[in-house]
Amino acid sequence: MPVQQQIETVEPGEIRISSSPETIFAIPNLGTGVALAIYDNTLPVGAIAHIVLPESTLTNTHADELPGKYANLAIPALLEKFTEAGGQKRNSVVRIVGGAQLFNFGGGGGNILNIGARNATAIRAGMSKHGFVIQKADTGGNKGKSLQFILSTGQLIVCPIGGHEYPL
Amino acid sequence: MPKPTLEDIVKGVQKLPQLPAAALRVSNIIDKPDTSADMLAEIIRLDASLTGQILKLCNSAAYGFTRKISTVKEAVAILGYGTLKSMVYTVIAKFALDKPVEGYGLKHGDLWINSVTCAVYAKHLAKRIKHPNPELPYTAALLRDIGMLVLGEHVGPYYHEIEKLTLKEKIDFVQAEGHVLGFNHCIVGARVAEKWNLPLVLVNTIKHHHAPSRLPGHSTPAELQIVTLVHLADMMTRMVGYGSGSDGLMYSLDVKALQKIGIEANHAYVESLIAELVELGPIIRDLVDSMKSAGEE
């Protein structure tokens, strides 16, 4: 009998986790934000964070803010949920998607708009600190991307907006 | 087949989007100088569907009232004309924009969500700088990309050429549209807005929201402020990622225009802004959900 699928949208700044094979986490449009997805295929359990900023130290953070907004706070929170659900480092696959960037042809903005690349860098560094390697990455460019994280198979299906989808 | 001309495209646009009769009557009088809140309220009140839409909006998280508003009369008394007007524009925008736009890779709902997100962001930015009428940047942002709706029906065969040109010549997407087609979605949108008798401030915002520095020299500081706020809201919407099309982030920030209205778009400013705007997500979703018709729920 085919699995009844349950699509859950992961909004900017959110962290989601599931051990249910019916779950599909979906992000309809990643801009400069980066989706960090971790999957343990032995259970299965999958967790995803829709991260929009590299670190929290530049802004005033509040306790009731979205937990997945900043890479430096999202990573420990995501890994805690993953571990609590039984996910193990040795069985896990880690992938990141997104981190697009505005143009800077006229010199308008400069590095202040390099947030996409900085998100990806911060996530790599943050995961490395916890002993995780990013196995696959699809970041950069100037287009948004959508993604679906299918827990029954662990597949990540990526689609550039207006383009064709492919597995990562 | 020859490329379509701007005149052909604009001629093909109906006088107004296909709106329900009451919304059409309201849109005809909404910006006339002698229209009062009571006149507007009377037209709304006579149409159950429009009344329902306005009341749902009133009671959504976007407006944050502590008690439920049950009648249009109450809504008028509490909200005032400016807010009632922007709500009517929101209803009109939903009818006009909640469609797929294949030419720009926008699926059903994308352009509507993108527009309403940008509108909410623009209002937030306006309040941040203590603008006297935050509903105006809201409405301008809501309608800024009506040109995509229209040009989207024609751009398909030329889209890849436009995209290739952005990278080859290192220019913004809207400039590349201009090179390939002879005009861009902003110019189309401005012409459509004129056809719909929208106020000049909305026409100018639609035309110049990707490059406010290019506003005509005779524009007032107030006009520059509105267009630049919408520009910044547009860029933030693309970065956070709500409903952007295949043109995505192929645009630059007009730093000069921002400086002219007193905004120094540095590292700390942009990141703190994104941090604030992301928290508006639940309000935007509530607004979008409140506007869903029975068949969409």
C-alpha cells in the first residue's frame, strides 16, 4: 500500500524534525537562506532547518524568536532534536541547499549582500565543530530554489525556480 | 513571429482586471478626491462577498485588533479611510494577482504571496522610519509587479535570452528585458496602472521600483521615499524568498537611493532588517489564509 504523504512547509527560521516516513518537508522558495537537512537512514529520522542569517551576534536576539533563524543557534538546536529522536552521526547524511545572492554589478551593496554565501560558510563551520561533514551542497547562484525532503527515502529533490528538478 | 510591441501588449489588457461587480465599483471611486469612507463602506456593505473579504482581513493578525470587527460600519470607524482603502486594494490584488505566470516561472499563488509579503514588508519599513502614511507604501508594493502578470504572457520565447544577457553584460534582469524586448515589466506595469486610473504615486512606483535613482528629476522627496521603501521591501522579499520567480535575485540594491532617504544599508542594518522581517511570517500567512475563498481551503 502506498505511503500517505504529509507535506510540511518549513518557513524561514523554522526547524522541523520527523521520524514518520509519510513526512515530506517542503521549502517552496529559498532565497539567500540555506536549508540544512540531516537524515539517518537506519531509523529513519530527518531534520531540517531553514536558516536565514549566519550568526546572532550582530542583532539583538530574543527568547521568542524563531529557533532556526541564525546558523550559530540553529545548528545546536537541530542536532539536539536529531539526537533526541535517535539520529546518529555515523549513519547520517548532511546536505545544504540555497544561499543565492543578489547581483552587485553596479557596486550597490558590496559584501553586505553576500549573506547567502556567508550562511553556507557558517553552516559548514558550525557543523564541522560538531563533527559533521556536509556531504552534498547546492548553493550559490542568483536564483531561488524549492526543495522537498522525502523522509521515506531520504531523497532531497531540488528545483531552481522556473527550472527542472533533480535529486541531491 | 515578430516581437510584441509595448502598445500591442497594453492594448490587449482589459480596462480593469476581471473583478466582481462590487469590487469594480469600489475600484472606480477609491482614489477620487470626493470619495468618503462612508461612500466606500456603503458599496462594500451591499455586497456580501466583498463585505466578507474585508471583515476577514480586519480580523486577521495583520491588523492586530483585540476585538472582533463584525460590520463594515465598525471597520470604517476603527480603521479610517486610509486603512480601508489598502484593504480594498488587497482584495483587488488577490483577484488580479492570484494566477500562475508561466513566463516568469511563477506557479499559482506565487505572485500573490510575493506581492502581499512585499506589501507587509514595505509597511514595516515605513513604520520604522516613522512615515506618516504606511498604507501608501503597502499599496504601492502590493501592485508593483502587475507588469509581470501582463508581460508574462509574452516573455516566454525571449526569457532565456534575457537571462543570458544579465550574466554576459553584468546588468540587472530588468535592464536585460529592456535590451531584448525594447521595454521591461516595470514599464508595462506602469502603462497598465495608467489604464486602470491608479494614482500617479503608484504608477511611478511600479515603473521605478527596481531603480529608484532613475525617478524623474522633478519627483518630490516624498515620492522618492515611497519608491525607495518599496525597492528595499522588494529586495528583502527576494532574499527571504517569498514567491520570487525565475528572475529571482538577478537585481542590485540601489544604495544611492537608500542614502538619499537616510538609510545606510550596511552589514548590521541589512541583517537586523532580515531578522525583523522573518518574524512577520506568521502575520503574512494569516493574511493570505484569511483571503482564501471557500474552494481554496
